[in-house]
Amino acid sequence: MNRQEILDYTQNRELSWLRFNKRVLEEARDESVPLMERMKFVAIFTSNLDEFFMIRVGSLYDMAAADNSKLDTKSGMTPKQQLEAIYKAVAPLYKERDKTYAELKKQLTPYGVCGLGFKELEQSEKKYVKKYFREQVLPVLSPQIVDANHPFPHLLNKEIYVVANLRTGNKNMMGIVPVPQYISDVLYLPGHDIRYIRMEKVIMEYLELVFDQYQVSDKNYICVTRNADISPDDEAFADNDDFRDIMQETLHKRRRMAVVRLETASRLEKEMEKYFCDRFSITPECIFRTKMPMKLAFIFSIADKLPESMRRALTYEPFEPQPPAMLADGNVMDQVKKKDVLLSYPYESMEPFLQMIKEAASDPDVMTIKITIYRLAKKARLVEYLCAAAENGKEVTVLIELRARFDEQNNIDWSERMEEAGCRVIYGFEGYKVHSKICLITYRSRNEIRYITQIGTGNYNEKTARMYTDYSLITADQEIGEDAAEFFKNMSIGNLSGVYRHLIVSPTSLKQKVLALMDEEIKKGNAGRIVMKMNSVTDMDFIRKAEEASRAGVHIDLIVRGICCILPGIPGKTENLRVTSIVGRYLEHPRVFAFGSGADTKIYIGSADMMTRNTEKRVEVACPVYDEEIRKYLIHCLRVMLADNLKAREMMPDGTYRKKAGGGRPVDAQAEFMKEAINAKRPSASEPGKKKTGVFGKMLGWFRRKQ
């Protein structure tokens, strides 16, 4: 491989991700966004950064320890060099975040939303806090000294600990107090306004009452971030028949992984800094001081506490997912049998999909329901309906992925619940996560086996369907149904090499098909057109093909929310390629691939990003869109997103983002889609869907499928 050639138009994935997260922080600084929503973006930025350290930085630590000579294919850096570059890039982000948080906190004060330090409390409030501390907090604290008889305790990942130097006589030691997980992160003060103080500040203020036999000095609070990039031990499979048990053991390991970051509220004394560096095997570069809270989940609960009048001023105007434009009231299965349907979350409700599963659970003609599950909500009606189907004598097969990062325990619990109800539960493949979003209903009609297939871009998660943008295609196309039946059969027997007529499936055919479709556009030269919307781009085969297409004159638009390792606008390489990132009210999540222009455009939706992990190490499913109305709608959506000049940013050749040049009508794609959903004209209950397709239309549809 010619490394220099790749370096010309690629960038390191971790640095690309940090640039994306900086873009999230920009939303917190955008004055057109309501104040409380801006504060939520600070919380999202923080949560993103936490996960980045746990997973990406954690895996780089492992790589550096195992083989530091291995070079990153996009930047030519060793794991150690990548870590150095990350820590260097993160330091200014901390300063920017702290400054943003302080400004927002100040701007919220006139509205009566006040996060306070102890010195800012009124005298009556200090009395209230002290009484609360003595009665409710002090009795449940677990303080500890660190000396020869009391070893340094294990610090849990992302939990806060108050620390201090303790002195008694001529003896010095450290005192540590965990902030209890089972008490509130903040203490709300009496009164009409939302005045609060964080619990770690309360404990720190009264630390002398905790260590009443010592002189207390250098009070601080800290938080460690641990490597959470774990995967089940392959050898464990040989010793245990139940993958669920293996995953439980794996989750226990996560608690004791290496420290990759230490956050502190105040600057550490040199001696204490050296102590923590030695204790956690980290360097001073891994220590970050932050002037804002280390946990920000309370921001969301504060938003819920706002009185109605204030909520209107400080948060987004409420939006409820609308009834889908392509469906009338009434039985969903009956309508889908007549015409393909596309649901567009969160602008449209997930309810019709859930209703369809509920209908199938009690429909005497339905024989089987099969589904792949990656992430579920804590409360999932979908599971209730699947269990009901099994209890009604339907054969229900659920392929649930137990390795969905940070949702492992939730999925383990749901798998047990479904198994108890009589569902057949399977767990995917060793070495391959099942990330596909596909559901198949098999029913009998006039002694014929018929299918309804749903293919989505997002999870069957009723909570995130209100926060993430996604598409869900439901079709009664018989050939697609036959493909889906073949897919589930292959999943059941452990066959990754299935062959399908319409569905494209990784790790076997998805990448190959995408590259072949790109080749078709390359043949057209300047007349070629590729528009692809995804969350991330890292796959080198795809990147090379995109560069080849750009050189051939193909006009390429990549709408990529996060990591994008291909750089646009590199002379002689990617001059015809543009990269757009949209960050707005909702998390952009769909995967839509469009090749060609006009009536000949080939469109696929599915679960896969153009990342090597998706194309080679996961089971993903994408489906062609044949229905003309749905095709037109998806092309329209892509055009609106490309026209976005308010929430979209354009990537520069150096990997940074900038606002699109002004001019023309202001376009916020997500706001446009909300308006369209509200104003959509739905079919009447008596005439669901559009008029029946004529003979010519049927022939055209048949011809398209044969291509």
C-alpha cells in the first residue's frame, strides 16, 4: 500500500470524531437555540467525550500495549502518536466547554435557574443544606483513609469522589469519600425558583464533619474514566454453552479496566498529581481540570422541572411525532399488503409499526414473526407484543445482540423475558455483531405463504425513535420477503454467506454491491451522481472508490454526521466530493444510499455505515426502495438536507468544518421535515394508499426488480 497516497486525502478517525464533537459544542453556543437546549448540548458533548475516552482511547491504550508499531491506515500514526494527538486536541475543548457552560449558567440565572456554589447560598439555605447533610447524607457516606492499613480503594468508572489531605499529629494521609450513587446528584433548595447545589460540593463543604478527628486541607473532587472497550473472551465459548453467562462475566470485567483519564475540580498539588499518576499508571497529560460538573444528567431533570411559562422560553417548541403521511387510520397490515409504506422518525410516529406487530400477534393467518434486535428501550411495548404472539401460538424468533455496547445488561434482561414467554431467542455470531434492523411477518393467504418485511435504519427503540431521525420501510413485496426468510434461516443455522436477490447483506454482499453501484456511476463520468447519508465513513475500500469516482468527474455528496476519514476538495483527488454534517435538535441517524439521477436513481436504505466494522465485522442489511412515491420522498429529503444552511456544516480539505456560505433562503432541514409532517395530507380510511397501480406500472415494477 502506498501510504503517502492515502495520506493525501484521508484523516485520522479519532481526530475526525473530536472535530465532530466540537461541532456539537457549537450548538451550545448558537444563540438561536433556546437556552436550556444549549445547556443540553453541553451535556451531550460531555457524554460523547466520556464514551470516546472509554471506547476509542481505551482501545488505543490496548493497541499501544500490544503492538505500538502498527500504523493507522488513514494517518500513518502509531497508537501512541494517536493518543498524544488526542490529548493535545482535547485540552482546548475542555476550556471551550467550561467557558460555554459558565456563560449559559449566567444567562439562566435571570430565569431563576441557578446552580450555586456554597458561598452563593443565602444564610437560610446554608442552614437547610447543613441540616439535610447531617440527616440524609452523612449517615450513608462511606469515607475511607488511605494508609498502610487502609489500601487505596477501587474507584468506579465515572463516579465522583471527594478527596482531601488529612493530618493528625505529625501523620499525613489521604481521605476519600465516594459520592453515593443512590442519592440525587443535586440538592434542590426550597423556594419557587430552581436553585440547586451539586452533592459533591455539599460533601466537600462539610468534609470536616466526616473526618472530624483530622485536620482537613486541599479539598477536591475527582472522577476517573476507565477503558470500557471489552469483548467476550473467545476461549470462554469453549467452556460455557450459554452466551448470556459469558456476557455477564464480561460486564464484570469492565468495572476494573485501566484508567484512561482523570478529571479534577481544582488543580492538584504536585505531590498528589504524582500519587495519582503512579496509582493509575497515567501521565499528567491524562489529567484534565474542569470548572463545571463532571456529571450532567441532572440538566435533563431540571428541564423537566421548569414551569410551563418558562419552558416555552427556554426549550424547543414541543413537537409530537405525527401520524404517518402514507397510512390511514385502521389496520396497518391490511394497508401494507396493498402498498409499501415508509415511516420517517421522529417526524412521524413509530406507533404504526408497533400496531402492526400487535395485529400480527393476534391475527389467525400469521404463522411467524422474526426480528433482529440491537437496542431496546427500558420499557418496550415491542417485547410485550412479541411475547403475546408467542403466547398466542405464533412462532416468534428473536435474534438479539448481547454485545450492544452499554446496553448489554438491558438486552440480557429482555432476552430472558422473551424466552420465558416462549420466544425462540438466538444470539448472533462469534466475532460478528448483528446490527441489522429487519423484521419479517409470515402469514397464510388463500393457501399461499406471504410476507410483510420491515427494514429500518434505526433500532426498535421506542424512546430513541422520538429523538433520532430514522427511516422504516414496510413492504409486502414477495421477493423481498423471500430474501428476508432466507436471511433469518441463515442466521438460525450460522450461515454468513447467504445469497439474496434484493437485500444486500454484510459481511458478504453489502460493500461489494455499493462499490459496484459506484463503478456504474464512474462509467458515466461527469454525468455520474452519488449521494450517501450515513453516520461515519472509515472503510478504506469505500474511500478509495470515492476518490476514484471524484477523479472520474462523478459529483459526490456525503452527508456524514460524525467520523469522516475522507477529506473533500483535495486537488486532483477529491475535488468533486463534498462532505456535509448536520447537527440539530434530533440526532441524525439514517443510512440512505442514492446512485444516479432522475428516474433511474437507485436507492437503498439500511443499517450500515461505511465503516470497516459495519462492512466486514457486522451483520447489516440494506434494502432497495422500489416504490415510486417513497423513492421521490427520499430524494426530496436528501435535497433538503443538502440545502440546509443553518444546521449543516461543510467539511474543509483540512478536516475542519465551517458554515455554508450565505445567500438564498435559510434552510433548517429538521425544521422543514417537522413542518411537512404537521401539514401532510393523509389518505382517508376508506382509500388507504394511492390509487391502484395500472398494468404498465406493474410491468415497470417487475422490470425494475429484475435489474
